[in-house]
Amino acid sequence: MPNWPSQPGDLDTAATSYTLFSLGEADNAALRQWTRMLEDAGVPHDAVVVDTQYLAGWIADLSRTMVPLAAGRRVGWRIAAAGEETAVLALAAAAREAGLLDVELTLFVTDTRRIRVYCPHCKSHTLAAARPGSVVRCCGCALDLEVHPHLSLHTGMYLGTDRAARERRRVRNSHASEAAPEFQEALHG
């Protein structure tokens, strides 16, 4: 799980340009701080503000929009994003897919209430108010998914696994440990 900084990071004022993102319920303090920093250094920049009500659709379109956005930029372009964890992680994943490196990204999370959970059973992702250790219902296959702290930087999603399968495995293992000693010896050599 990421250990997010408590304050927005400084930006690379040697960059050729920046695109600043304010995502969801981010207070715009980070955006204002970054804008002042870039204006003082004379670094060209633009800003994208996405309200919470539009985040889900914006995230869904990121894979189609980030590559053309990055292709139109020069070497030295950087991204700074502040906002909800789910959107910041999705943006970072799309930026990496478009060829940006981690050193070209400044990320600041202001809200960790919602995350995207990947279901390996049906390949869906579910946006939920959850944290690792929680259980969420998959929007694709309706399985109850246990959310793990495994975060894929490639997708910006946390891993969810079938909670019922885990329980079945626990019961099966407890029955196996109760089996006759000679059966256990045959199983384990």
C-alpha cells in the first residue's frame, strides 16, 4: 500500500512544461501551490480539474486519452496530480502506459476513501469505499471479494479475491489436519 505524503511535493522547475490535475474532492490548495511555483519559475503549464461526479467516466477514458496527450508533448513534460486515491492511481497507471517514468510524476492523495478493486475471476474492476481487509461485491460477477494490500502500479487497482474460496480452503485444510495420522503420513510422505 502506498504511503502518501502529507503535503504536496515540490515540482521540477527545470521541466519544459507541466499538466496539473485536480481530481475529485481535492481541495485545490495543491493546485494553487503548484501553479504559483511554476509561474514563479516561468514553466508553462495547464490544468485539468475533474469533479467527483465525472471521475468514473474520466478514469474509464484515461487509457484512450493519455497516449495522445503524451504524444503531443516534448521531452521534459511532467504531470502533477492531486485528489482521490482511485483517480490519482488511475492517472499514474495511464501515464506509465503512455511512456512516462515515475520521476516525471508528482502524486498527492487527498482522499483515500474509495479504491478500484480488480477481480481476477471476471477481469472487472469495482469502485468502492473500501480499504485492504474489506470485502466488496464485484460489479462484474457479484462475488464477494476480499481486498488485499497488493496494489498494481500497472493498473492502479488493488487485488480482490473470492472470499468464499478462502473460507472453503480454510475448512478443507482444517479437515485435512484432522485426518488419521497414517493418512497424513501418506499425504506428506
